[in-house]
Amino acid sequence: MTQSSYPSTRLRRNRKSPWARALVSENTLTAADLIWPVFVIEGQNKSEAVASMPGVFRCSIDLAVERVREAADLGIPLVALFPNTDPALRNETGSEAINANNLICRAVRAIKAGVPEIGVMCDVALDPYTSHGQDGLMEGERIVNDASLEMLVKQALVQADAGCDVIAPSDMMDGRIGAIRSAFEKAGHQDVQIMAYSAKYASGFYGPFREAVGSGGLLKGDKRTYQMDPGNTDEAMREVAMDLVEGADMVMVKPGMPYLDIVSRVKREFGVPTFAYQVSGEYAMIMAAVERGWLDPKKVIPESLLAFKRAGADGILTYFAVDMAKSLRA
């Protein structure tokens, strides 16, 4: 790229006023770019604060419907549901995940009845349901792949039957996208979308999320045997390529900001709908600094979200979604 030099070129001319900056802005953020994660618990009119995520709450289904209505009214197109499962219902096989009347399936039905215009996404993984906190089944200390696929397919099917619009397998078992897509075709769920957690890294940024879903103190075994090594990028491309071949409609990179290079490379190399998850640890870091007065939330939150758009993400899962949508509307 060539251009004339100063003083013929004065780059500040395009920054001189709000209208000029808006005119030449390369990336913008709208409510349609945001996906809001919602934590669901049992009960009625019940709300619990997540201690490590200031401003984030677990809520009963009736309150979840109200909050999702607010999100829809703000223009947020999709919510992602996560359950905090009663410890009494957790076991070695995560069997509650395939109960057609479990907490998530009831939440899906209630939200689709009360707020039909919004999309609902469900996580496919066993960790909210297992007594050992792993995303798949265990044999001894080993997380087994193929036996886990059978459970994950059944979990995806009950969620689709409940009315879920987007299935988001986050388990990172080999072959799960193809197995779920094949089952959907046979079950008449051809229109259910799959957003694959294709590049999900074994990260230290997930801690607050595990508190939110109640699996934090349960973990046995090593998630590094199926989640990705933070040092790898080529491997992420192989994961994305496999998921697309198997039938994924969209792909996701998780975590978000520490892996913006992966987001950029996925979008550049595959040109498919690409999403990123601004995970619980990222949220907690920002909010901790905000609470101490070290950072201005009106500046750093939109800046952090624009980073995803600049990297090439088509959308962002973020706990800031509702507050950001309100700010964009103001």
C-alpha cells in the first residue's frame, strides 16, 4: 500500500468530529452481534448472584423468560442457556442431560412460548450433569470418546425436541458434530442449526463459569485430554475443518480475547460464520477492575467487544450483552 506523506496526507482529518469518525469507521457493533448467556436454576421467582461474576445471576425459568423478553426487545437475536443442575441429579453418566423434562428443556419450552421471536441456543456437554465434572463419560481416569458420543447425541435430540434453535456442542469429543447432524436428519430436525465449539482451549479463564453452573468443585480427570493446547493454532484449523465437513453451520472460538488470532485466522481461511465467547474469566477481570475504579466500563466494554469484530467475528457470546445493547440504544 502506498500513500502520500505529510503534509499532503493528514490522517487526523478523518478523526476531526463524531460524524467524520462514524463515516469512516471500519467496524461497528450492534445488538445483532450479541449473544447473551443465561444461567437457569430450579424454583419460582428465584435469583442468585454469581459471586465471581458481578452483575450476573442464575434465575428460575419464570424470571429467565422475563429477562429474555428484555433481551429480545433490545434487539439481541440469540440467548444461550446453561443449567445449574441440582447435585442430587448429577451422576457418573450425566443421565439428567437426556431427560426430556430436565431444567434446560423446560426453560427452552417456556422461552419459545413466551418470547417466540428470539433464538435459543443450548450447550451440548455433560459437565453440568456429571458428578465428576467432565464433558464426557469416564472410565477410571480416562474420558472416553465414542461412548460419550451416544450420550451427547441423546442430549442434543431432547433439546431439539424441546424447541431449541441452535445446538452448541462444547464437549470437544471427536466426531460429535457428524453424529449429531446424522441423528438430526433421521429425527426430522434438519433445520436445527449447529454452532460448533470448534476451537475450545483448555483455559484458566473458565473458573467463574464453573461456579455458575455448579461444577467447580467436582472436577476429576484432565480436560486437557480433549480441550486444545493454548499453544496451538494449526490444530484449531483442523478442528474447524472437521466440524464443517461433519455438518456444522457455524463455528466458535473459546475463550475470546486471548485467542483473537484464532478468530482472525478461522474467518480468513474458511469464510464461514465465526463466533467467539468472551468467557467468564474475561468478564470477571473487567468487572473487578471496574469495581475498583481502575477502568471505565463505558469505554472498556465496547472496546473489548469491538476487538472481536475487528478480528473477524460475526458475533460474540458475552455477559455484557444486555448492558451493551442498552448502551447502543441510548
